[in-house]
Amino acid sequence: MLESEIMSLPLEPSKFTDLNFVIKKIAWSIYEVNHPIVKGTLRLLAVPTNILEIPQQFLPLDAKTPILAMNTQGIVGFINEGKKGPIGKPMSPQEFDLAPREDITSYVVTRDEPFNEYVAARREKAPILVRTKTILLKAQILKDKYNVFGDPVIWVDHNTSHSVTESKEGEMYLP
């Protein structure tokens, strides 16, 4: 089944089953940036906050289950190996939105995008292994903006994809 077919189904997210899960393997996606102003290591991670199973009643009869939805929280870190700027001050959301930006994506010189793994429990069913990969789509600096450490303020667009496999780990404890 194609993702576009699933997205066109009449779904009721309030009826999805929120699964308990544990982290099996987690690591940052790492990017080396070599820009005239910004040099260093950009770290990116999308951590699941919810893993939700879409009930069979919302899926076509031929759909392979399980089919999941995920909520994630993106985390971005930067180890500055270049020059420091002036100590910055907090920005309002409006200032942040209006700040001029420069796309630095073409200055990303190396990429390491590992798979992360989570085991999700399902009541009266085998646990599932959820594998995710988070990739950088675009990195931008906010021109002449620095954080409280004097490091450049960087905005990152990313995407996280996932796959599902019945887990070989055995039963999981359900609280």
C-alpha cells in the first residue's frame, strides 16, 4: 500500500493506539559544516514522543499491519569549531521568524545518518521493532544572530522516516 493511499483514508487519530516503547539503539545524525563563517559539527536527532498504531478498522482489507504514526521532538546541537560572535540575547518568535537567513546546506561536507531502533509493545500481539532515520534537508544560519555562548544560531529542516518489523526480542513488560 502506498503512503498516499493511507493518507487519503478517513482516519480518526483519537482512536489510534498509543504504544509503550523502549529505546534499543539511539545515535545522533552528525554533519560536518565547513562554511566561511560557520565551522563545526551539527548534531540532529528526532526522538519519538509517541508511537501510535493505526487500528485495522481504518485500513483497507489488504493492508499489511502494523501501520504506525509517530510524533517526534527534534533536537539540534552544534559544536562550534569556528569563530565566536558577540554574546546573543533571547529572540522573540517574531524576531526569529523575520531574521534574514543564509542557506548553508551546500557547506555540509560529511554526513553520518545512523538508524535508531525502538521496541514497541502491543497488547496480545508480538512486539514490533521500529527503525527510524533522521536526515538533514536544509540548514540555515540566522545572519548576525548568536546564542548566549557566541555560537551562530542555526535553523534545521529535517525528515524522519520509519519502518516496522515484528520484533525478535520476545515479550516486553507492559506497566
